[in-house]
Amino acid sequence: MAPNDSAETTGKATGTVVGRRKAARYIVPVAVAGVAAATIGLVPALADSGDPELPKISAQELIEKIASSDEQRLSGTLKISTDLGIPSLGGLAGSFAPGAGGTDGGSGAAPEDKLMELTSGTHTLRVAADGPDRQRLSILGDAAEYNLIHNKGEVWAYDSKSGEVYHAAADAEQQKQQKQRERHQAPEGVPATPKALAEQALAAAGDTTSVTVDGTSRVAGRDAYQLLIKPKQSGSTVGSIRVAVDAANGVPLKFTLSASGGGKAVVDAGFTKVDFGRPDASLFSFTPPKGAKVTEADDLKAEAEKQGEAGMTPEQFAGPEGMKALGDFEGVNVIGEGWTSVAQIKTPGGSGLPTGGSADAKGLPAEAQGFLDALGDKVTGKFGSGTVFKTRLVNALLTDDGTVYVGAVTKDALVQAANGAK
């Protein structure tokens, strides 16, 4: 095994998890799905046995290696296992976000619903990429397959089980970003060199984080370094994040997120096979099958806006832009810093948890209400009383006066934050 090396970070960072729109009704499932969806985007891998001998490398050098990786072509098979400690969210999507599911004029092939299914259980996927303008993701089922294809500004999704097709065309901003990638230009404000990006990443991690190189591994038949990220603070639900990085080309090959409470990994996803050659061009071509129901993304968006249900996707919500946007919301206050940051949100109208067994304006549908009740623990403190909704990763406290406290922190940390805010 190669010698370990580390880089202790300096600087400060703050972060938070939570949403504003109808927070009391949507915050728990959206936050949980968002964090899981964000991790999927790292395209990880399963490790083989054996730890190869590799040259010594520092954490900063390894991050630079990731940043300088220019591999734009790959194909392979991967598995993702997610254990957030909650029931499957796939069938509940419509209960918490009316109009987002595959009924009532929606599309059963819409990516938001299908990708949410990856937030629980174990799934087998196939991926392929040919540069910045062609990608394909396939989710394999027992007797069906879901395909999501991006080809030069167009996105097609097809669910063979339902026979439904989803179609979207890239908007002007997406096309602008695409052209920047094709010209290898970094967007404004983004570090221009791998070294600058690595230094910024380490600084952003803050003095609350330990970033080290923790040995080596074999991943899908390839040699890899292990990048280990761990909170220094107590009170976080995150125990560690481990990323296996291809020693030859810097591509992340394995991603494992472990909970501070122990047990199996919260997210463990990875390639079982990977090839960095050019995929067959036919993988990125799609023609809707005869008789398939085709739904246009613009039509779904217009209907959602009409119903007042438009908002961030889970991926956007959990990413840097979503975190930044939270600070701009009126009534949002970030308590603490680093891994134990907690967002305090004043919900519209100052009401507590909605109740009821019918889908009326004052209550949740019975299925969604049962989901929330199964997660909740009653708590009291200086803040008053409320309910903590728990997962293995993201927890939220909704007080009886309608204030929400949410973060990747323990129940005790949430109560402490609420007490200190009073």
C-alpha cells in the first residue's frame, strides 16, 4: 500500500440544506433526495481486491489530478446502493410535489421521478459519454429499462415499461455553457488551472475538515488512490467521504459516503466495468418508438408554473447554486459553520406541521402524512416544542410555531441550534 499523505485545510466555510417553497410540506423529502442525487453525479465505482503500490502523492496533488483530467469519453456498468434509512421515495414523489409525478398530465419518463428512485435500494446502471455534448444513462430493471440520452442540446428519456417518452431542448444558457466547454473555457469566476482549483477546494473545505490520501485500491480493474474527507467537528451525520481516483487519468472511480452513526454506507456506488475508449455513436441516437406517448419538457414546465409548483430539482437544490440561493431567501438564517451548519427558516404563515388524511389545502395526503409520521420524533427545549424528521444523513426540526431547522447534523445538534437561536 502506498504511504499515506495528508493536507490539513485552512480557512472557513459555511453551508446548509433546506428549501423555502412550502418548506413545512416539502423540506424533508426534497433535501434527502437532493443530497443523494448530488452524489450520483460523481460517477463512482466498486473496488477489486488488492492494493497496488503507487508513487506517493499529497491531497492537493490528487485534487489537482482530478481537476486536470481531460477524459471525455467513457462507457461502463456501475452499481449504486443507497441507504438513507427511509422508505423508497419513488412512489411518494407525487404526494409531496403535486404535478411532478407521472400522472395528472405529467410524464412517467420525466428524469426527476426516475432519478429519485435511485435514492433508495440497489440499482444497476450503464453509462456512456463522448465529449461534453453526448451522454447516456440507462437504469436496468428486471424486465424493463429506462434510458436518458443527451445529444447536442437535446435530451430524450424513454421508459420501456410504460412506453412513455420525455423530450427537452437545451435553453440559451445551457447552450452558452456548452460552447464554453467545447472551447475549454472556464465560466467566469471559476479557477482557470488545476492547481488554482485544488487550492480553492482545500480552502473551501475549511478548518473544520481533514483531507488526506488514505492508501490505494483496485477499482474496476484499475489502480486508484483513495481520497479521504472527514469532518473534524462533532455533531455531523457525515462520518467520512471516500473517493477512489484513477491513478492514470484522475477520473473519480469510487464514491462512498459513510454516516457518523456507523452501519453500512449511506451511498456506495461504483463501476464494475469501465472503458475510456470512444463509445459507439449509435448509443446517443434516439427515435421515439411507434405509438409511444411523447411529452415535451416545455409543456410540463408551463403546467407546473400555472399550478405554482415550479421549483428547484433535487440536483440543483443540493448543489452549490442551491446552497448559495438559500442565503438569498428572505427569512433564512445560517447557524454555525462547516459540517455542522444548520439553516433556520421561517415558514410562510408561521404554521407548524400540516396534518390531515386528505389532500385539502390544510393537510397532506394520507400516504405523505404517514411517511412524515414514521420519521418524526417529538422534542422540546428552550425553543418550545416540535418534531425532528430523521434520516441517516439529513435531519430537520419543525417547531410548533412553524420554524424549520435543517442540516446534515444529529438530532441533538438541531435542538441545540434551535435553543441558541431563541
